Amino acid sequence: MALITTSEELAILCDEIDQGGRFAIDLEFIPERTYKPVLCLVQVATDKGVHLIDPLVHQDMMPLWNRFNDEKIRVVIHAASQDLDLIFNQFHVLPTNIFDTQIASGFAGLGYQIGYGRLVNQLLGVSLSKTESFTDWLTRPLTEAQVSYAMDDVHHLLPLYDSIAERLNSMGRFEWADEECKRYCSPEHFETENENAYLKVKGASVLDRRGLAVLRFVFEWRDQTAQRLNKPPRTILSDSLLVEVARKPPHKVEDLNRIRGIRPDQVKGFGQALVRAAQDGRAVQDSDLPSWPSSRGPSKRDVLIGDMLFAILKVIAYEEDLATELLATRDELQSLIKLHREKKLATKNVPLLNGWRFDLAGHRLVKMLEGGDLTVSIGSAETAPILLIFGEVETVVAD
């Protein structure tokens, strides 16, 4: 198959998308060699066929990305986060009508975070090859095996969409899945909090406040250097060496030679800049020194209540043939407990207090937190249902 490499060829594909009103997409990219992932191949499927676009040759992809902004065009994708993160951060485009078959599968009783190959086999009876999973997508020309693998990655997405949508509609849950996929339409989903990113460096917990100040400056220096050289930050200087520099800040370039692990070429290449960054950290006023955010966890009582709420969620999910994780995480349950204790449930800034989650489970958990009795049952075709009665917190087996 010939790759799309010209504006004229891409325009024909975009017309095909416009006429069909929907398309499926998958990206192949390499994230580990450069500061930002390198987009190597774009696979698109319409109801008429599969197309492969070579972004290494044809770099103006905006006509395709603009279809993401068209509310009338449905975009189908599997496990969308990484692909959409690349599109947002490199092309500044957000989808408006997206459907993630992985998310939707959790609502259809097909499993939470199910892989594409397993889903294709389960619903369509097709077994996909995994031989090119770790292939080098930067190589040209692509081999026949690479082309076949790339086409398979997108070829089955529209049939999957149709099958899952039919299941969801029969269960009355299509709107639930659609609502969940809309999280990809918000820039907040892809924007990362960089101000305190240095606190996530492995080993940083050994540092005092002065050490944290130095770490913040050398971390920022590393990130800026990596961005300028288009290299992964850890290839500039490893996390362990960042921490060591912060623990024993160098006063002059020669001091770097005493830090085990720093190579002579690193000292020669950017030793002065690294020392300046370390000294900037040393110069921070005591009153401005950073500190670790409060990490006080929930009390033992709240942990126990959270376990109880999670057990209820698992029962509800079992009865509804729904992935528990789609209802709430343990952290979200702790947020719910805290809001209840502070009498702030009306703020509704926890997913469980809104929409279908509240109708299905949230109102029952709130009832329990407020002291009401709550009964849930674990049904089975083979055995009598087990009733879990919360209030007096007792478990009985129905006659």
C-alpha cells in the first residue's frame, strides 16, 4: 500500500471522511528518543477503507486534525489518552465528538481497560498479530509486515464501534459511555502541572528544604536543556544525579568531578550551567524555601469507611455488569467521605455526585454516610442471594 504523502492525497481522504461522517484513527510514534514523541505514522479507517499517512514526509496534518473539531464527525479510537495527548500538545487540537472503544467496553460488560487485540478477538472473532509491537516506525520504507500491522490496528475499529454501540444501546448506557469520552474534549485532561514536577524526582524525599530549592533549579535547567537539544531529560542527567547535586551543591565546575556517575563529557559540555543552576538554588532566601506539600492521608476510620463504600461499589458493579473502576476510585471515595464530614456534598465536585454515577450508586453511598440503612444483594442463578445490610452493618443470607 502506498502511503499518503501529499496535500492532494490528504484532501481526498478528508473528503471521504466528510462524506462518511465518521472515521477511526490510530497513531504510531516513538517517545523515548526525543524530548517530545516523534509521530511516525497515522492510520485512518473510513467505511470505504484504510489509509496510511506518512507524517515524516507530509508534515502539514492540519486538514486531518481539523476533522477532530467538527461535531458532526465521529472519531473512533482505542485507548485514546496517549494519542490524543500527542495531538493536543504538538498540534493544539482537541476532539469534539470522540468515542474510545476501550472506555466504552467497560460500560458494555466487556472488561475494564481491555486491550485492542483481545477486544477484536472477543467481538469480531479475529486474531491479530503482535510481531511488530516494538518495531522501529521511523524506518523507511516500511516492510510489508509493518504495513499489515499498522492497517490491522485501525481496520477493525469501526466494526468494533458498531458492535459496542449496539450493546450499549440495548443496555441503555450509550449516553454514559459518550459522557465519559467527553473528558477528552477538555484541555485540562492533557495539561500537566509542571510547577512541582521536581518533587516527583525519585529520591527527592531525602532532601531538606534547601536541597529542594537546589533540586528545583537544576530540574528546570535539565528540562530546558533537554528541550533545546530535543533529547529525553534523563539522558541529560539522571534523576539520581540531580538529587546528588541537590544534596551536595557544587561551588565550581571541578566539584562535579567528585560526584560519582557524572561523566567527563557532561562536565565539559554543561558543567558551568549546572553549577549556576545549583548556586541559584543555594541563593534562595530562607523564607522562600520550598517544602513538601502536606501528605497527611486519611484516618484509619476513613480508610475503613472507604473500604466499606468500595465493597458496595463492587456489588453494584457486579449486579450491573459494569467495571467498578468506572464508578469511582478509592481516592474519589475518600474525597466523598471528606466532603460529607465537612458538609460540602452540595458542591458536587466528585464524579459520584453527578449524572449517571449518582443515579446508579452515588445516592446510595450518600444515604449510608448520612446514617441511613442500605441493602445491596449479590445475586446468582445457582445460589440464594446474599444481602448486605449497611446501617447495623450486618450480613445475612436470604431464605
